[in-house]
Amino acid sequence: MATAGREFFTARTVADALREFRPGHRSTIETVRLDSAWGRVPAADIAAHEALPGFDRSSVDGYAVRASDTFGASEAIPAYLRVTAAVRMGEDADAQVTADAAVAVPTGGMLPPGADAVVMVEHTQEAMPGTIEVVRPVAPGEGVVRRDEDAAPGARLVSAGRPLRAQDLALLAAAGVSAVDVHAAPRVTIIPTGDEICPAGEAELPPGHVRDALTVSIGALAREAGGDPHGTAIVSDDPGALQDALELAVRDSDVIVICAGSSVGARDQTAAAVAALDHAEIWCHGLAIKPGKPTLLALIDGIPVIGLPGNPRSALVVFRLIGMPVVRRVGGWTVELHPASVRARLSRDLASAAGRLDVVQVRLHEGEAEPLFGPSALLSVLTAADGYMVVAQDATGLAAGAEVEVFLYV
């Protein structure tokens, strides 16, 4: 059994969390058809079983030649070659290229035997029927894709841990791969807590209640990170209720997210509920970040647990920065994601406190980044933002006109 003890609200930096909170748990492996593999994460490197493209082929429309027959050719003194045959697409090239001869070949056509280069049709002209003038020399290998130039037998086609892109699928399809072993989408269990929380679809709210805004929104970010989100019933503030919910969730989850109950207060049970479970380890309860300081990171039986602040805006900021990388890692990612960003000028002075990372929502207009402010409970600040900027932990503020990097919401 773990204890919150001295870890309780001992703030760790965001950089520490990204570098050191690295759960070893991975989602299961499944096999999917190639046409369903976009965005999935290969569980192992995939190697070529044969040379690709498998035969020497032309990369241009032109004439297959012996390069030595074109040496010294120019517009003033062209090389004259006899056209002895033509290669048809999808057919074997069996016409031998001999001295002072050429074979017409289309882009992608097989290189005929005896040829070691292809001269572009633009660098030729017909001198007389059956004879061309070559007005520019070619070097051996020019205009040719060699049989193993895309991939030699045994070469790695795609790497484990990097989500498959359209170009990766193209290469795998060309290599004859029809199915891929990938990590299953991590099952992300989202547990909303609080006596004041009502389901999002509640038409009328009792006094002092709010609708659950986090199950659907955290679920959306989890899905964006490649996860498979599932919300549970709302858990009350009863001391044992969250512990029971966690014991149930850990059985079939790859990541557990607790919404609310992570701030210091008499009714906040997250750290205590996690600590009460066997095989639980609290990595930290508190991050040096604004908004989102009362964040908990823990492991239960190796399953990562993220305890988010109950404030929806804070929760979304923290999950984007910390939770999404955790979901990706559990889903087999080994590469770092670089979010889309733009450079902009800060429209006004921006105060900050040293010792914490400040995440500031901004609106972009004509190259300027306008910081958006308001109580951290206001979701409308997020919906009005085009992106966010980060003020470094050791900074005490930024001056108007400073160039900043804005990470875009897309």
C-alpha cells in the first residue's frame, strides 16, 4: 500500500514529469489490415522481404541507352542513335541495347538489358525515321531507378513506435505487406468525481450543481492521442467510492484519468484513494504549472493514473501537456510529437512568477498574440483562443513586442 505522505503536494516541474513519469505499461498488440492501419503504431520494425521496386526501371520518358554512346554529345555535335525497339508498360523488356542503339521507354518501364542510363525525351530529337539525335550526354545510372533503390531485401521499411502515415502505407503496400501488428488503442477510463457534478445531458440543474464538462472533452483529447476513451458513472465524494471505482477501473484500463478531487481540501479524496490501494505509487501530487498545479501522477499495478484538477480549463491544459504524451507512450509511441506552431509578437506586457510554467491562452491577429485572461473556471477563454503560449519556469514575465511561439489548436 502506498502513502501520499511527503509526496503530497510536493510540486514537480512539467519537464520532470515529461522526462521521468514514463510508465512501462503498453497496450496489447493486435493485427490490422493495411487499409485500416493509418495512424496506428507498429509494434515492431517491418522489413522488406524482397528488393523494391524489384527491377531496374526508367524514372523519365525517354530512351534507354549505353551512357558511353552519349559522351561528348551537344546541340552542336549530337550523338546519333538507332531506335531499335520500344518497351511497353507492364511487360518484360527483352530488346537488347547494343552499341549506338536506343530503346524507347516510358516512365516506370523496365530498363532493357545492355542499357545503363535513360536520356530524357526532351534532350533528343528525331533526325530521320528510326534515328534520334541526343543533344546532351547522360552518366551511367542517370534516369534509372535501380531494383533495390527503394529498399534492399531485409531493409527496414517502417520503424516501431512511429504512427503510420500515408507514405508509410504506400511503401508497405508496394512491398506486398497486407497486414500489420500494431498496438491497440489504449483504453482510457475517465472517472468524473464530485457531489456537485451532474451528467452533461441534464436538462435542469439542482442548486449548486454543474454539468460534467470533462468526460467528453478529456475523452476527445485522449482520442486525439490515439486512445479509446470510456467514461464511468459520476463518483460521489464518499471516501470509499473513488477507491472502489479505481479498483474496478484498473482491471481493464491502460490509463486512468480522475477528473476533480486533486486539489488540497477536506473533501478531495484522490491522493488518499490512490494511496489506499495495493501496488500503488504516487509519483507526485502537484505540478509547477499555472493553471493546473493540483495534478496527481501515480501508478496502480503499473497502470498510469492522472488526477486532474476539477476546474475544466486547468484540467484540459494539464491533460494536453501531460496526459496526451502518457496515452501515446502507453500506445507504443517512441517518437516525439511536434505540435503545429507559429511565431508571433506579444501584444502586451505579460507578468509571470518564477518557479512555475505559465500556460497562457492567446488569440492571433495580424501577427500578434493577444493573451486572454479570466478566472480559470471559464471555458470560454479556451474556446476564444487560437492557441497557447508557454512562459518558461525561470521567467518573470515578457515584454510587449517579444517574439513568442504559439502552439495552435487544430
